[in-house]
Amino acid sequence: MSAEKNFDPEQQLAALAQAQANMDRAVGYGSKLLGWYSIIVALVIGALAFLLQLYPPRDNMVGFSVIIGLYVVAIVAASLAYRKLYRSLPVGYSKRYNRGFMLTIILYAASLALMPLELGSWIILGLVWLAVSAPLLIAGIGMVRK
């Protein structure tokens, strides 16, 4: 037995409007939260790509191992944040996040390929940081701004 009340049409419309307002608020909150996570993870992954150029495995294996370990932690954290928040994202945001995330991972792998070149210029290392973090950073900023 249920204790449901019979609502008149006006009450039903008011309840529906309240439910829609609550849903809109949750969607906005979820996209902003994932946007901030994306910005932080993008900057961390970019910084790790930067540090890889300073601590190549032939010079400092311990530093290299720590950087790779931190990269794995960043990827797991980003995946868990997405898993928790993807249902509250507006239409199209999930695709935007996944594209930015995949491009950032690909560019991080490309930064691994640059290690034999021994990039020593701070400007070039800064460009590596920006290039690696840019796709996910742009996706995150787009989520925060909407």
C-alpha cells in the first residue's frame, strides 16, 4: 500500500518545475567540479612532462620512477573523478572531456619520445608543459565557464 496523494495539475506542474530546477543545479555543479578536476590534472600532467625532461632515466632512475608513479596516480584520480561525475554532465561535455583527456595522454607519450633530444632550454620545457596540458586544460576551462 502506498500513501500517494493525488495532485491536481497545478501541483504536478509545480513539482515537475522544482525537479527540473534541482536537476539543472546538479548538472551545473557537476560540470564545474569536473572542470576544476580537469584543470588541476592537466597542469599536473604537464608538470610531470616538464620534469621528465629534467630527470631522464639514464641520469636519475629514482626521479624518473617517481614521475611515472605520479603520472599513474594522476590518471587514476582523473578517471575516478570522471566516473563519479559523468552522469551529471550536460550533453556533449563527456565527449569534450574524453577528447581532452586522450589528447593530453597522447602528448604526454610524445614528451617521453622527446627525452633523447635532451631539451635544455627552459622556454622549450615550458612549451612542453603547455602543449601537454593544453587539451585537457581547455576542456576544463570550458566546463567551468558554462
